Amino acid sequence: MSDVELVLRSTRVITPEGTRAASVAVSGGTIVDVRAHDAPVEPGARLEDVGDHALLPGLVDTHVHVNDPGRTEWEGFWTATRAAAAGGITTLVDMPLNSLPPTTTVDHLRTKQGVARPKAHIDVGFWGGALPDNVKDLRPLHDAGVYGFKCFLSPSGVDEFPELDHEQLAASMGEIAGFGGLLIVHAEDPRELAAAPARGGPKYADYLATRPRVSEDTAIEGLIALAQRIGARVHVLHLSSSDALPLIAAAKREGVRLTVETCPHYLTLTAEEVPDGASEFKCCPPIREAANQDLLWQALADGTIDCVVTDHSPSTADLKTADFATAWGGISGLQLSLPAVWTAARARGHGLEDVVRWMSTHTARLVGLDRKGAIEPGRDADFAVLAPDETFTVDPARLQHRNRVTAYAGKTLSGVVKSTWLRGRRIVSEGEFTAPSGRLLERKN
């Protein structure tokens, strides 16, 4: 292979077949060979030997709120993609809200792409949005390359992105199923939320009572029934309630085209540890109890839950008030998702192969990114070099997020990202970034 330009060598390369010592040959930004660790390097090729650091495929995060344009004081493509790169993420898919405009028409998509193009340090794709009045826009957005369509079943928190009622959900789902698209759903039932206690103030237990598990369970049960009737492909976003797991497992056994994600904060943080007034822990659906968390981990292990994504949803610090009822609901997690999940996963007996499956391989598969998600020939040469045994204490001042509000402040985590590579080019190393070189991705028709 005389055209090989780069060889990355590690004693711990995470491949689809497992972890092994290997050398990974790269040409033109593509992996062309995974060979023996001590294989000779072609004349003219550059060797990067990372020693005992683990070489992972770049992570693929399919649930990120970049908020650009329109709410760039919350985040933005420059800061979001830098934070992602610092955390070993090489591809993200941006949610259709909380930007202004939301990604609900082709014109709005083109506006967002124009803003993202010069700022993207990593590769970026886009979700479209399904609203009560935009069924006519869904097929054009699909043809324009969005990876699927997000909807809410309860209020989204922003006026420009209203939820769907049952009839509107059926109309959007039927339209999307007709052209073979994917519907991704924030599944909390509005009637169950309305019936829950209305409690404000600084106590997390009071907030938790306002978003009961039954709101998720009921919404997911209805979603499954509708998807089964229509024959649609659906994906449950940010699963928090372990009570919904038997419903999900049964639906999968019955052949419903259903996938499910959860998030690092549900896997690593618990309701019992949230201090009064600490709304950096607030998200919707909420972080639940430790016993609930144990069952989420079990579901990841047995495949009931398919993948782990951040649901990175930042805001300015002033919106994180001490009153859980009024504080913005969202957790910033891009830069810390890999070490947070790895820290908890290894404590439960999981290996890096599992983390890669949940956070790279399965997320890439969800959106059809067949060049991402694995270290094997034919894939993009996207890598994260991780020191899995090194630890660090989270200092918000060292985060790349625009607003350095984090529920992980002061926590000691395992797994230090030493460098991140995009198509064979090192884009961050030891905190130093190159100029933006990410591409805008579109779903293949």
C-alpha cells in the first residue's frame, strides 16, 4: 500500500472484533488497513505511536442542541464542536430546536448549514423537526438530507417548536413512514404531566415528582402502538424511566421498528445526590433514583437500550435559577460524556468495547453513517486517543462549552482524551486545536 500516508499504532485498538495491538493505516482520510502492531510502515508514511493509550473510533453523538443561529449566547457551532472534539466526539447531529429558526423547512436547514459551515471543528449533520403545521415540509427536508425528524409529545420549552397531539403524531408518522424516514420522539405524556403535583422551589425531590415515570411509560406505550399500526421506524429519545423497559423489550421482540437511547447523566448521576437549588442537574425527563439507574445499565447490557448520547442542552448561567420549576431544563455534556460513561461503565464491569458500541457504532448505525463508528477498512479515519486509566477532576473553567455550567463539577473521572483525529488529521491534542475542518453531512438518498 504505497499510498499510505499515516499509521497510528497502539497496543489497545478497539476494533469490531475486539481490542488488540495493531497498526491502523490511513490514506486520503480513510482507513485502508488494520494490521499487525509491528507491521512495517510504508516509506514516506508518518508513524504516530500512541503506546498503551487506547485508540477508539471517533464518537458519534446524535443528540446535540447547538442553538445556532438565534440563541448563540447559549452555545454555537464553534464552541459546541470544539467541546465535542475535546471529548473525543468527531461527528454530531444537531437537533432542530432551540435555534432560531428551527430546522422545520428546507430554507431553515440551509440557513443553519450556512452558519455551521465555517465554524465546524468536527463533522455535523442535522435533524429536521415535525410540527403540527409542517407535514408538507417533511418530504422536502428528507430529500435535502436531514437524518430524520424530531417531535415532542409535551411542551418543548420554546414556543416556536410546539408539541404534537395524537392525531398530529399519526399524520407526521404516516408521512415519514411513507418515504422510509425516521421519527425521533421526546416521549412524555402531557396528561400525566398535568396530573402530577405542581411543585416549585429548590428541592429536587419536589421537581422529580412533577415529571413522574408514568409520563414516559404512557407516552412510550402509545408511541409503540402507533408505530406498530403504521409500520413506522421510531426512536425514543433520552429514556429515563426504567419502568418503560419491559414495554420496549416486548415491542422489539414483536418486530416493532424501535430503537432507544439514554444519556450519560441518567447513567452516572442520581436523584439522591442532587443538592437543593442545584439546577445544573435539571433536565427533562429528569435524573432518577439509583435503583432506576441500575436497571438502565442492565438494559444497555442486554440490548434493550441501543445507544448513549449526550442530549447536550446548554443555556446561559442566569437561566439556571435555584427554583427547579423555572430553571432551564438541560445538561451540558459534550466534552465530558466519554469519561463520565467510561468511569461508570468500568465500575460495573464493562469494557471500552461496550462504550464504543453504545457511543459510536450504534449511533452511527442509527442515522446510517456507514463511514463512521468503527476502526476497519473503508471507514473514515476518525479516532479518539484515550488514556483510560488516567483520572482528572472536572474544573468548569477548562471546558470548551460557551457556558461552563456542569453537573459534573468537582467529580473525579477516569479517561483522558489525549487527541482527536478527523479523517486522518489531528484536530485537537493536549488542549490545542487546529482550524475548523469539519464537513456538513447529509443523509444518503
